[in-house]
Amino acid sequence: MPGHAPGVHVGGTLYLPPLAAAAAGGPVSAPALGLVADGGDPDIETLRHEANELDERLREDIRPRLARASKAAGELGSSVAKLRDALEALVLARADAAESVGKISKRQLAEIKQLKNPPDCVRRTIVAVWLFLHCEKFRRAAVRFDENKDWPRCQRMLADETFISQVLDFDPTRLSEVPKLLEHVGAAYFGLVNGDAGTGPCCFQAPPVSRASRSSVLRPTSLGTSSSSSAFPSVVGAAAPKAPLESGAVKRANEPCGALLEWVQRLLLEAYERRRIEAALAPAEAELQAA
């Protein structure tokens, strides 16, 4: 308007062009702005104060928390990777054992089949193999198998042309549907208590996670042969608990049976550990994804 010095009001401050400011006798603003203020703006001061507080909070609180969260996510990711590696090691170990079974000849199988009264460790090893290969029979039914009277079933299994391929192609996830069978085989043949691979007279070592050590994974360690009946659950068709099967004794009695026993051992351990590892993996992966 005529008679008024040109300028711009921002909040409570009047900003004037340099010439108008000089004419008004006021201080000239910075050259880059070409403006001058006729008073302080409390809104700007408030914004500066809030910006300083936010920067301080960022340094003292938010950044350290982000660093801790990043470290935790890294550790969680490492834990997930280790669990996956352990699961892979179990699979590789079972594959190694199955490969050894694949080298058993028909003549060797025929020799075992022809045994009318095989050594007890040989009989029990073959029975354990039969139980796993026929695991679906025990989804609902109790585990009933008389090691002496039902030996002919095992002989027919060994005579089957597809026996070796059944072992090589066996899907271990089938055992997840028959937990009672797992408990029975673990307790009756390996002295495991309540499906725990770390208990009993014969326990199993945890597998290493490196591919380079495949040949040494899952080696059973015999801790003795004596056990009390309390270590075994009720077994239908068994007169009394027997000593756990021991790899060396079985191999001395019959070398092919030693390979079959190792396959059963590794399959059993994989079933136990897979359940534990997958139970730990699910929440860990969910937490990692959320992070």
C-alpha cells in the first residue's frame, strides 16, 4: 500500500529488502537473503530447539538401539544358519549310511535270509530295519513284533528284489507320523529314554555341520551295555529289555548287518533331531523376518 515500506511478514517478523531496511534505519539481513528482521520469531526458535533435541536423541538413543537391533539380527541369522547346517549334516549322514547299504550284494542278503537262528544282534538289527520300512503299520496300532516268531517276515523282506531300493529311497519324514514307533525302536534297540538321543546306555553324538567331516558324523558312542528296565517303555511282544545294539558287535557278527544298523541309527537320530531343530527354526525364522 502507498506510504508503507515494502516488506514481508513471517510470523511476528518483518523482512525488508536491503534498501527499504536501510531507509528505515534498521540492520540489513544477510546478503543471501536480502532480508532483515524487525524482531525474533519464537516459532523458529522452538523449531531449532526441537531439532536439537531430536538430534541429541538420535545420537544417544535411536542410533544405539538400531545398532543393538542390527547385532541381534545378525546373531539370530547366524543361529538360523547353524540350525540349517545341522539339519543338512543329518541328511548327509543318512545318505552316507544308505550308500553303504547300497553296496550290500544279493548273495550277502541271501546268507542272512537263510539263517534260521541268527545271532541275537543280527536278528534285532534286521527287525529294526523291518519296523522302519513298514512304519505305516503302526500309525494307530501298538508296536507288536515277536523277534523270534516273526523272523519269517524279515526273511521275506530280505528276499524282496526291491529291498535295497526301499532303503535308498526311504523318506525319513514318514517317521514323523509314528512317534510311538520311534520311541519303541529307540528304547528297545538303542537304550534311549523318552525319545532323547542324548540318554541311555548308547547315545549318539551330535553331527558336525561341515561337509568336510561327513564321514565322521553321527557315530554312535557306546557307553556300556548294562541298563535297567526303567530305561525302556512297555514293549508289546518283548519278554524283557535287552542290551542296546552296538555297532562293533553287529559288524563282527555280520558285516552287512553293520551297515544296516548304521542306517537305522542315523535315521533314528535324524528323526529325533529334525523335530528339535524344526521346532527351534520356526520361531527363529519368524523373528528374523520381523527384524
